[in-house]
Amino acid sequence: MIRSTQSRTAGSVADGRAENERMKNPGRFAMLLLLCAPVAFAGDAENVVLEATYTGEILRQVSGGLATGERYLDNLDLTLAANGEALLGLEGLQFFGYVLYNNGHVFCEELNGSAQCISNIEATRALRLYELWTEWQLGAAGQSVRFGLYDLNSEFDSIEAASVFITPSQGIGPDLSQTGEHGPSIFPETSFGVRAMKSAGAWTVQTAALNPVSAGLLLIGEVNYRPESGLRVGGGYWHYTNVESPSFITDAEGRGLRMYVRAGRADPDLNPIATYLGGGVVYSVLSSAQREHQIGFAIANAVAIERNYELTYRIAVADWLALQSDVQYVDAYVNAGWVVGLRFEIGGRWAR
């Protein structure tokens, strides 16, 4: 089973930029979500689940940008989920660990030069303990508390349909990802936090408190409504305790031929990208061999800075292999140009 590289939360401005380009001044926002239901935790059905996914891609700056050339980027995910109830006899307890490796090759700064960058797996070279958390189901199903090293974007400000794209801004809006010295506890650097969630019928409430490095305490909350149609409608708010910087996010997503839109506004005095508008359309179909084919087109508009247009096609060749071709055009006041890429994902899953 291949893990989606963006569902880990990873798409962010940090993905394709050196850390010194991150804005050190945080902000806050309110958001509206219309999303599909989340994927169930693997440990709910099996005692121990180990997953490994290696993602590699070749990107070439065909024209424009800073220089013509290519880079090979890669990403290795190793995750372990354990059911504490089955292993230790502690009802409702689950453990999760996540190790992440990136080769650190630089495409954005050396060849492309865009503000939003191109790839959601570009990061400084490191072998990291990315997540390490414990979750406790409290009483009836639908109530839980999670604490430890935690990726915020795994549950907040995440659009399922956008996960097929490799542009960082489609995974998490730059109006949020640009905050904090090293990001708001998202790829590639996370921080310790606590998340509480409660579900009642079609309603879900989740809140979290995290401590990104030198960014004060980040507080975030969402209220979501999931009708039987499978859509999700919700609202949320986040705030850093050491800065007053109002901003907002809205987004919406549909089913079938899936379409989504997202808008965000950040304080222009503190954030390099003050206004963001994005959206996309994704069409999925199963082949005769029950392999998923996905084709999508998306736009990420950092208003008054640049627009990124992405056309991508992904096919699950086997349970353990996926291939993806990608074309992006960056329409910027400077460094406009074309990028083409080919990505592959090799994954395995072991359970007992």
C-alpha cells in the first residue's frame, strides 16, 4: 500500500525552500472547509502496522526560472502504528512513529526561483524523527486526545482532492505554511503538541496546541459537519500567542469529479504572501485491473507575486508502485518558466 506523500501533510512552502526563507512572524486565521471524510487509522483493525514508501522524482527547469537544469529529489517515509489495547491491554490506546529522510538536493533556489516552489518533497538533507505520538480514545467512540511530536497538516487545513498534486501550495496554503520560524509544525519540521477531538453524529470538533520553534504557542481549532453525502463543511481559527496578525482561509471540495477552491489572507506587514487563491479539479477512474488513474489541473495564485499552473497524471501501476508525470508553469513577474517532472512511489505494508 503506497502512502500519499501529501497526505502526510506535507505540501507546504517549507517543502521547496531553504529554512532561512521562512517568515519568522506568525499570524492567525479563520477557515471554512468542505472536505471528504478522513482515512481511518490503520491500528484500529490490526495490532502492528509497518509501512515504508520511497518517493523519487526528476524535475527539469525547461525554460525561464534561474537556470536550465534538472535535479533528483527523494523522500523516504517509514511509519509504525501499534494498537496499545491489543499489545498492553490498555483500552483505546494507540502509538504512532514516523521517520523521514530527504536527500536535500535543491531545485527551487538553484534552478526555479519561485515563491511557492515546485515540489512537496524538497527539503534540507536529514534523517528525522518526524512524528512520535500517543492517542487515547476516551469513553465512547469519537473522542480522543493525541499528544507528542505531531504534524499539524495531517488533520488541519488539508484537502483530500489536492493530494494528487505536487505543488506545495496545494497541500497547505502558503498563508499558513509561511508562518513560524520553521513552519507551523508541518513538513519537514514538526514540534510537540496536543490535539483533542470529539465527534457527535455528523459533527466533529478538533483543537490543537503546538509549540513551533521560536514562534510562541500555536492554537488551532476546527468544527466540521459531515452529511451523508460525504462532503465536509466546517470552520476554524488559528492564532500564535506572541503576535497579533489577523488572517483567514476558506476552502471547499466536492465528490465524484472532484473540484476544490481555497482562499487565504495574511497580514501583509508580516508575511511575504498576503493573499492566496487556489483551486483544482481532479478526475479519477479505475482501470479494468482495478488500478486508479488520476488526472488533475490546479492553480495556486500568490496574488501580486506569481501564479502556478499544474497539470498532473498519476497511475497506480501495482499495489506497491505508482508513476506520475507533471507539468508546471510559473507565471511570475520575474523568473517565469516551465518545469516538467516524473515521480515514482514504491511502497510496502506489513501487518500482524
